[in-house]
Amino acid sequence: MRRNIYLMKSSIHGQGVFARRQIARGEYIGTFRGTPTRLDGEYTLWVLQDDDTLQGIRGRNALRFLNHASKANAEFYGADLHATRRISMGA
């Protein structure tokens, strides 16, 4: 994952995740990793399981610093993050 992204100060909110290199549409970026949780909170990603229940993951890796943008460039499929469009280096 570190070959794809890096962390730095974000103008949106605190730390942010940025592309280390150009990332192609549909390309795998990384997996949101952490500990299972039933509590909502900062850095929690909710993932729909095969049995249609939600499982919370309290983020422990760099992807916990993803920021929201008005035009999203990536989307989670389960806990895996993929580019929904080409992402320029530094974006």
C-alpha cells in the first residue's frame, strides 16, 4: 500500500491520504485494516458482510486518514479500496 499512497497535512481535515504515483481507474489501492468493533467512532469503517450485517473496523493503518471530497476518486468494496477514476500523483 505504501507504494501507492502517503500521508501529509490536508486542507480538508488534519492528515490526509495522497497518491504517491498515478493510479489507474479500477486499480486496487489498499485494504482498510484494524480491529473489529461494534461501536461507531472516529476511524471506523462499516462493511456489509455476506449475511447482510454490518461489521465495524476501527482503522489502524494509513487508510483511516481518508478525507471526503465533493468528487470522490475511490470507493471501498468491502474493506478494499479501489480507484473509481484515474488519480493523479499528489491527489
